[in-house]
Amino acid sequence: MRSALLWGAVCLGWACSETVSTGVISIDAASVDVGQMLDVSPPIMDADVVVDATPSQRVYFVSPTGSEEGDGRRRSPFVTLEAAYDVARTGDIVQLLPGRFDSLGAPPEGVIIQGSGADVSIIAGPVELLSQGVALRELGIEGGDPIVTVSGQAELESVTLRDGLRGLHVAGTLVARDVTIRDIMGPAESERSFDGPTPSAGAAVRVGPTGRLQWRSGSLRDFGWVGIRAQGETSLERVTIRDGGGVGVVVDGAMVSVNDGRVERVGSAAMLVLDGELQASGLTLEGIQESPLLPMRCGVAGYGGSVVLERVEISDIDRGLRLSRGVDVRVDTLRVDGPRSDGISVDGARVAGRAVTVVEPGNTGVSAVSEAELDLAELEVEAVGRIGLLVNRSRLNIDGLRISGSDGRGVTLSQAQGTLSNIEITQVANVGIQVTDAAGLVVIDGGVIRQSSTSGVAVTGVAHATELRNLDVSEIIVGEAQLGEGIHLFRGAALLAGVVSHGNAGAGVLVEESTLSTDGVEVRGNAGPGMVFVGSSAETEVRGLVARENAGAGVLVLQGQAHFFDYNIQTTQQDVALGPGDGVVASIQGSVTLTDGHSDNNQGSGYSIQAGCSAVLTNASATGNGAWGLQQACGQSMVELGGMFSLEGNVSGATNLCL
């Protein structure tokens, strides 16, 4: 129990005739006006509350079982609050003894209404606080629509509001501490509706456009419709919102901050931002239920304004974030666990920030569509059901992407543009990264793609080139398309720089009806040829190629053209199905130019130019091969040698000369 009056030490400016051994001050009654009188008898030890009072405060007691003759002392309390208000001044305390009071009335300015406990001193609502500086403490208020209206400036501390159609309406300024609002019925079900994403009126707590609410600790629970609708400035700290039939918090054109709280088991969304600004930190949002009026279950839904989320955890929902209509969102340390659909869904909105983790999404980890923008660092998606990251007709800039485990693709970029850097994509059941019809430059720079199927990276679309830089692609297995290539271009255009593709079930790089340029690429240890070109364009240029220990052929060019500069092809292995292990093969009307390079120590020939094909070799060499240095189809192929070249030291000889 908190200290009450300062017994036995303070005279409060009145005449003290004597202090007896009990420590009780003896006050000269002649010097005290009845209206100023304090109860100076010792506190009743079985009382439920003792009032904090300073020497300058006067305390008046009120009890529903008091009498009309009461003078406001504890042993002679007023029977009505109005009697206490008649004598109370700013800073005085009106102490409610246990019992039920029919009405709070109209407390005067600056008076403190002190109960004996929220379950002990009960006031019948509705209550309207019109004055400035009124404080209600340690009492309960029951009933009303709303239960409490604040039009002036007020304070609630350790107060419970319950059993009303609506709980609280703030049109003035309210500071609330340790306040509980519960059992709020809300409007009848027939009066509940959504206009688009906007819920109808009838929130348990409404902060009007002129209102200002500062709520520190407490809870809002068991409400039938919307929890809090903020149209005026609102600050919540350590407040729990749970068990509601509608949205937990609606931000409707106001500045709202929510810190270190929880929202759980509410309808449609924990937080809905229509306009204004939401700043939230240290939150847990979970167990959002589907409303029959709005089939949505998400942590935060944004349809305008701006949102800042820091240290937020979201679980047991369909979508962690659902963002649309241009809302601007910033995140710092966000975790979404087990969303049944998407971790973050962005439609025509912007998300920026860092440290985002999505675990076990049923559909996508993050999806951005319709002119959305993603600007993220440290994005991690684990055990995704369909696609880790989906970007369609949108922009992205993501530094530090990690996708681990997907039943579908790792990343899909469709009509997108932007940059992915420092990536790690592993254990993906389909393509690691799929780029389709880039709307602008797409750059994938730095990182690892491994243990995917079909392709590590697949690029389609020639309108804009895709740049792959400083990537390590490995352990790609054969997928549903019967492919297992590290990198696959199909009717696309790409630049490879500093790329390594190794240990894949198919070719290191497959280029089909596409244009490729490289500035340093290594293909090694693949179960198919190092590089395969099928119908490649005349603009295809491969610079700085290293091909080692691939199967069938180091490089295979079919029905297309390719130009190689500064190449090093060696130790190609024979494969019964794929070929004898030649370093470079031109087949089926393939055409190659090879400048400044060598093809050595292959199990087949260094160069094999087959019927209907052509080759120009300048400053080229082949040595230590298991067959010829240069093998061609006599009379059916065209080979031109220029500059310095060497074809010595091969098992079958330099070349099968066509005489």
C-alpha cells in the first residue's frame, strides 16, 4: 500500500497544539474551516487503498453508504461526489471508498478522483471529462456508449473501463497509465462493414481528429469490432490488444506510435494504416483471425501514408505485411513466421530497410508487383512454399539475399529492373533465379547459387541485358525440364563477369538463341559440356573463358555463332552420350572464331570442326590432346588459321590434313 498522509510530522500550516504518543497530530479545530478539514485519524488497516497526498493537498472521502451530514473525513464521508466537488480545489483528492457510484458527475478542474481499486470502487458510465487537469485513479467505470469521453485534459491511472458499446472517445488530451478496457460490444453485426479496406465506425477506442492519447501500459481486450481508431495523435507503450472481432489498430490520418506491445487474436489485421504515419517498435503480432467481412489475415496492412517497423515479430497469419496504394514502409529487424501465403506482399508501394526474415511462407517470401519498389539489406527467406522473392513490373535493390529451401523457385524477376547483390540461394526445387523480359538493367552481383534444379540462373528476354557478376553457381541437378545447367539463356541477352559454374548435372552455361558476352567466366567439373551455344547470335563474345574437366566438350557451338578471346580449355572428359571429349566443337552449321587461346590435354581433339561448320583460329594452340590438335571434316568444313599457332604434341597428330 502506498503512503497516505504524513502522520505525526506535518501540520500543513495549521496550529498544532500537541502530538500524542500515537504519532497523530492534534489540530486546533478553531483554526480549520470545515471545508478544509482533513481526516487526521490513523488509516484503517483493512482499507483497500491509501492515498498519496502531499502536504499541500486536501483529501475528501466519499462513500455510497455515507450520510448527508458527512463532512468528508474518512469516518464521516460525503455521500455524493458533488458534495466533495463543492469544496475541492485544484490539486485536491477526492477519495472514493469501496462501493458503486451512480455517476461521476462533472469533476472540477485539477481535481484527482482516487478510488480504492478498479474492482472495488465502481462508477456507472457514461463519464464525460470536460475540465482541464482532471485525474481518475484506481477505479472502475462500467457501461456507456462510450464509457468515457475526454473533451478536456485528463489523466487515467490504474482504471478499468468495461461493459459498454464503445469504450473511450478522446476529443481532448488524455494520459493513460495502467488502463484496462474490456468487454466492449461494439456496433451490431448488421452495422459493421468495410468500404474497401476502411472499416465502419464503432471502435472500442477512438481518438478524434482533435484528440491526443498517450497510453502507457495496460490492455484492450474482448471487443466486438475495431480496437483503436486513431484520427488524432496517439502513443501506445506496453499495451496489449487482444481478442477482438475487427482490426486491432486503425491509423486514419494521424501520427501513431506503438512500442513494446502485443496484438493478438484480432480480426483481419493487427494494424491497418489508411493514411498518416505509424511508428512501431518492439511489437509481437500474432493469431490474426479472418473476418467474414474482409477475408484478410495479416500483421500490418498499409493502404496509404507511411509505416516504420523496428523489432517486430509477426506469426500465425496469412500475410505478414500487405502493402498497397503508395504506402511507404521502412523496416529494421522484422521477422514473419509461418505465413500461409506471403511474408511481405507489396503492390504499388515501397519498402526499404534491413534485417527482414521470413520463415516457411506458404506462397512467397516477398512479392513486389505493379510499380512497387524494394530497397532492402539482409533479406532472408527459409523453407518457402513457392517462390522466395517475386518481383513483377517493379524495381529492386537488395543487398544480402539469402533463400534456403524452396518447393519452387528461389527468385523470379519478371519485367523488373534493379540489383541483387551478395546472394546465397540453396536447396531450391526449381530455378535458383529466373529473369524474364527485364524492364531495364538487371544486375546480380556477388554470391552463391547451389543445390537447385533445372538452372541456377535462367534468363529470357532481349530488350534489356542481364548482368551476372562474381557469382558461384554449382550442384544444379536435373529438374522437370530435363535440364541441369548452371546458367541458361533462352532468347535472352546477358553479360557474365567473374562467374564460376561448376559441378552441375548439365552444362556450365547453355546459350539458346541468345546473345552472350563475358568478361571472365570459369566452367569446370560439369556433367555436360562447359559451354553450349545453340543458335547464338553473331554478337556473342566470350572473353576470359576457363573450361576444365567438363564432359563431352569444353565448348560446343550448334547452329549459331560465337567469338572467343583469351580462352583456356583443358582436360575435357569423354562421355559416351555427349562426345569424345574435344576442347572446342563446332557442329550443325556452327561458326566460331578463336583468338589468343589454347585447348590442351583433352581426351579428344583440341578443336573439332564438323561438316557444314566454319572456324577461324588466330594465335591458337592445342597440345597434349588424346586425338588431334585440329580435326575437321575434309571438304565439308572451312578452317582458317592465322597468326601464331601450334598444334604439336597431340596423340593422333597436329591435324587430319585434308589433301
